[in-house]
Amino acid sequence: MQRFAQLIERMDATNSTNDKVQALTDYFAEAPENDKLWTIALLSHRRPRRSLRTTDLKNWAAEEAHVPFWLFDESYHIVGDLSEAIALIVPSDADNNSGTLTEHIELVIALKGMSETERRASVVEKWKHLDQTGRFIFNKLITGGFRIGVSQKLMVRALSKHTGVAEDQLAHQLMGNWDPQGIAFAELIHADSDGAARSRPYPFCLAYALDVPPMDLGDPQEWMAEHKWDGIRGQLIVREGELYVWSRGEELVTDKYPEYHALRTALPNGTVLDGEILPWGDGHPLSFNVLQTRIGRTTVSQRALKEAPVVFVAYDLLELDGKDLRELAISERRALLETVVEQAQQPVLRISPVVVFATWNDLVAERIRSREVRSEGIMLKRRDSNYRVGRKRGDWWKWKVDALTIDGVLLYAQRGHGRRADLFTDLTFAVWKGDELVPFTKAYSGLTDVEMKKVDAYVKQHTIEKFGPVRSVTPMHVFEIAFEGINKSPRHKSGVALRFPRIHRWRTDKTLRDANTLEDLQNLLHAHTQGAR
Amino acid sequence: MPLITFTHTGMYCAAADVYIDPWRPVDRCIITHAHSDHARTGMGHYLCHEHSVHLLRHRLGADISVEGIPYGEVRNINGVQFSLHPAGHVIGSAQVRVEHKGEVWTISGDYKTEDDGFTPPFEVVRCHTFITECTFGLPVYTWEPQRSIFDEINAWWRTNAAEGVATVISAYSLGKAQRIMANVDTSIGPILTHGAVEGCNTAIRASGIRLPETIQLTQATDPALIKGALVIAPGSAVDTPWANKLRPYSSGIASGWMRIRGWRRRSAVDRGFALSDHADWPALNATVKATGAVRVITTHGYTDQFSRWLNEQGIESHTEKTAFKGEEVPAASSEETSA
């Protein structure tokens, strides 16, 4: 654990990517094999399952620190991270971390099987014998949220330096299902055991957001366009008579989408499709909200199948007849894909239609239609590009439609978390309903630091009432709120819920009365949900 | 009427017609220390600790009417006794003790209780009512002993110097900057300062206080000298064009906020050192207890939380609104603002 704690500290103490990679490389060179495996697992989002309730952790920490629960909670709010709040608040004199990382993870896994009393005793014992960084890491292992400021990409780079195996190949090796407890390091890195290879997806090729006018991309003939569908990116694999569906988050979701089971036999063995898990009804895509009802569920009810049916909209073919096609140009892969989809003859498998355009202006016009066809915008792929690992600039671009906007009045404010814990940055906005202001959304992001400070000062000086952490303020300022979608929501006072709301700009040019009305919101709702359920 | 009231102008002692750390112009005031949220321009007359006189002139203008007194000296104003007592916050910082008809109030200003080896150490003043800051009034804020923090700073500086890289640390121009120069291992290399820091150094030396040798950084400074140096600058100067001359450098911040990993990481510097000139949670609690105060008024920081906690401990407490800022939060990196 000491070695891992030092790794975390070393990575925290630099902003240089090279230094972080070097720290990891050094760590790989020294760490015992099972610690290495767990480190790779943790840094590629494979963590032990959460083994106890966070409420328990909070209560134990508050009691150990002899502070009332409300004060623990206030502190947690300011720190913004539960693992760290506990590490800071629980007293300890320990100044090193004995035991290996693996031993600590094994303890975390074992907690699940313990009685309440044993659990508490084990956790508190660890808190007392680890230093602050050690406690922080241990808590992170328990709570299951392990983000420590180093991407999987950097970890793979360091592992490549350590092993001499090429990065792209390693990225592929680390995909899919593997268990740090059931695999040897050499096996993970080099050998290809049959079971793992059969289900293994390819690393997804990711697009950058288009940040220049499309005209700057050159000759339109060199580009292929499709709509960008608002579902879940997925890879659908049929190998050796088995079907595997992976989400972009490298989660195996085969059982969540029984609709696809017909494809197990309808597609030839050795086929890998890249596409979108998309809710679909009456011949068109449904709102993403519909799909959300299925995301968190492990078992699928008949009702969900009926109310939130999905199709797979394929846009790429990565493997055919067991052969890796990623080195082919997308134009060639697309031709093969069309044949595969056609021959499968399954309504649940659709192809993402190519948008034909002769000039960039044609494409501009098509993009404006995006909301009509329920897409998020346009995807642009260079015709001669191969399928690359991860996010690389230049070949794939996403060109999303401009967000919807509405002008709202600042009505409530709450202190933010972590960095913003001293500032009132969690803001609630309202629109007019006659002479009344009706709150319709919260938004946290989008202001500059300077604007944030101004809003904070305004809130502090114009507080009308305090409700716990929330303050109501004198209505005065108008902000333009941008969002990606709007849905009906009986749970909200305004009757609508926005998707990805954020503050687009502070409309200092507008007065209170210039803000939009509830009717304006309802008009947007009707314009964008026609036909959706 | 309470001995001290909180008006829209500042903390006011009506019996003596004197303000303490006012934020709007008044005729007569007592100043706890020379930081800009406590010592403002436009006052008719300033009374402060003798080591703050040059600092006030430096910051507010050479022509201000200011008088300095030593710690412990009692001033009688309209029958009210005022005296200053070490606050341990920055050089010249003082708690203001106010006594009238047997009732004692103490105004802490900003304070820390750990002896930093440079600033005269904090002294507890027994009182009935204690007006306290609580910038770090939450139990997550506990400071490591400064020795171990300076060990880290020295190790960092030493490594950078060995690699031929400058070490740039951002710290308050008054207080933190001098605390750092007085405690680092000056055998590692020279200490270079930003003009704002050197201005305070000059005012402090003029008060007869010794500081290690420092060299103000200018366009003419020899680049070879910068390489192994420790450069001390206010946060507003780090990562601006001013710092370009220093490249390549490793950057750090010394601030109590650096206790929290998230702040550390988001501050976009290489190193964050949790070094504060404010009392941490244990020190705030110990001080409140040691004053023997039956009533505690919190003025800035986590005021609501600290007052509630004190009330639950059986010490009557409430919050008053002031214009004090405590330790300012370091600027976030620009890439964070658009997120």
C-alpha cells in the first residue's frame, strides 16, 4: 500500500503528463504482480463492488472524530469527496501504510460477507493504521469510485513502456471481461486465452467535436456523413455461436437487451458491429429518456420491452469472418456492413443511413433538420480513414446541433461542492407564469470564474430567505440557459425537465421582464417531443 | 448597548467613538493588521501595532495619519481601555482588547496559534466576549506542524535546483512570503521576490526586523541566478506573462486551502502546501476555550457552522456580517472555467 500511496502522491504532485507516465512506469517496474494487476484494473475502471453503504461510513467517521453528523456532512460538502473527507476528519497518528494494495482490496471484498460489527471494526482499524493518503485510497476502494486524475490512456502508455508491447495492442488486450484475481500478469499482457478473446471488444474509435466550420475540412467528396444518434454507443459481437453486447463504458450489457438475441444466429460467426443502442418506435428513434428507464436495470420487464424497445443502429463493421477489418478504409468497411445488415434481415438491426451531400451547404441544411429526425447532429468520417484506437484528431468529427436556449431568472442559489464550496454556484432559474416566477431548471456550469464571483456576491447581498443550504434571492438577473433536450416531467413544478442544462451566458442586457415564459417552454416541449412517448 | 456593535461601516465601540478594521471611511480607527480587507484607505487616523506603521504607509499612502504602539500598552479613549496583543497572523498583527466598566471584549482579527518562528507568537487574552475569525472553522482543516511542511518545501526546492529549474511559490505578499523566507533552507539557493513582496520586505526591514537576504526580480536579473532560486510571488503573478522569464519552473502554492486534494489539483500548480496563517479547527476550539469567553461572535469564514458547533458545546455564539475575507481562495486554472 505504501508503494501505491507514493504513486498517487507522485502523480498528484505534477501536472506533466510525462511525469505521470514515468511515475506509473516506475511503479510497474517495482510492484508485485498482483498489485500491478489491481492497479491496471483500477485505472481501467474495474473496481471491487461497493461492499457497504456510504451512510455507514459517514456515521462511523463522525463518531470516530467526535463530531456531530451535521458537521461531518458540512465538511464533506466542502471537501466534495467522501473518501477524502473521512481521511481528513478521522484522527490518526499513523505515518506509513503496511500491507500490499492487494491485501487491502481483498479486505474490501471480504467486508461484504462480514457482520455489521465486524465491518465497522475492520474499517476503523484500517483508518487508524493508515496515513492520510492511505486512508484516502482505502476509502476509495470501499466506495468504488476510483478516479485519480490519470486516464486509462496514460496507464496504457506506461504499461507499454514497462512491457514493450505496443499501446494499441495493449488497449485491445485490456478490453472486455477479465478479473485481476483470476489472471496472471503475463496472460493479461501477452497470451490470448480463448475465453477472454471470444468476448473481447475492440477499443472504440472516438470523435472530436468539430471546432471549425465544415468548409475547412476541404473537399466534401472526401467525407462521409451520418446523423449522430442519441442512444448508447455499443459493440455487438457474435463469435463461436455466442452474442456479446458491450457499451462504450466497457460494460457487458447483453442481458439488458434481449431484443438483440435473434442476432446471435442471424449474424455469421466472427462479426463485430459498432453502432448505437437506440430506443425505437413507430419507425423512428425515441427520446433518450425512454432508454434511461432501462439503463440501470439488470432484469428487463415485459413492460420495459414494450414501452422502451431498442434497435441496434449499426454504423461500422470491425470484424467479419473473424478477421479484424480495422485497417480497411471506412468506405470499404461500410460496403461490407451494408451486405451484413441486409443479409441478417432482422428488424432489430438497422443501418445508420448515409447522408448524401454534394456541398457543405447541403450538409449545413441537413444538420438543421437533426432535431426533426431525432438526432443530435451530424457525424463526419473521412472516407479513407481506418478505425483508430481511442480519440485521435482529424478523421472523425461530431458536429452537434446548436443547443436549445431559454432566458431564465435567477431565483435560488446553493453553495457548490468542492472547489466551489465557498461560492453560491448551484443556481435555480425560473420563467414567468403571469406575474409568478416558476422554477424550471438548475444549472451549475458555464460561468467564468469572474462571473461566478459576481453571482456569489449578488446572492450574499440579496438573500431573501435561507432554507438550510439554499437561499432565495431577489429576482433581478437574467441568464440564457442552453440545453440539449426537453421532456415532460410531472415531478417538476414547471412540468418540464431539461437535458444537460447549463448557463450559456449572463444576459446583462436583459431586464427581469425580458425573461421567457412558461408558455415558451411548453412550446419548445411540443416542438421537440412530437411523436415521442 | 453592547460594547462593540456591528454597523454597515464596521465594528464600532460607541463608548469611545472608535471603529476597529472599518470598511468605510471613519475619523478614528484601530487596525488589527495590514492586510487589505482589514486596513483600508480613507480613515482620518489609524492606531495599530508599531510594526504595522511602515506597512500601512506602504500600502495606504505615506501621508496617512498613523500611530504605532507596542503590545500590551493601554490606551484610554473616553474611559475605554484599548490594548493590542499578539495575534501570530502576520508581522504587526494584533488582537484588540477592549475594556469598559469591567467588561472585556477581544477582537481577534486574523490569527494563528502555531509559533512560526518569525511572527511574535499568539497570546491568549481572557475576555467575556470573543469576536473571532473562523476562516478554517471545519474539522477537516488541521495543519501539519510547519516543520514538516518546510521539509517538503525544501526538498522540492532542492530537487528543482538540482535539475536547473526555478522554484516559484505563490504566497501572500505580506505574511506568508516572509514566513517562507524566514523558514526555508537558504543554503539551497538565492531567494528572489516579486515587487509586491519586496515592497512589504522593505517596510518590514524599516521597522527594524531582520529578514533573510532577498533580491527583487527585474528584467535585468541574471537568468543563471533564477535557475536554482526560490521565487516568491503573489498568486496574481504566477502563470502570467510576468512569470515567463522564469521558465522552466516548477510552481507551488502555500495556502490552507491546499489541505483539500481537489483544490490542490484544480489550482493547476505542481505542488500545493497546506501552510496557513489562520488557526485550524483544533486551534480555534482551544483558543475559544482558553479565552474563557461566555459569548463568541464569528465574523468570517465558516461562521454559521462554527457558531452552531459552539452553541452545541454550550458556548453562546452567533454570526455577524463583515467585509473580511480570511484567506482568499487561489485562482482556479483557466481550463476549469469553461467546464
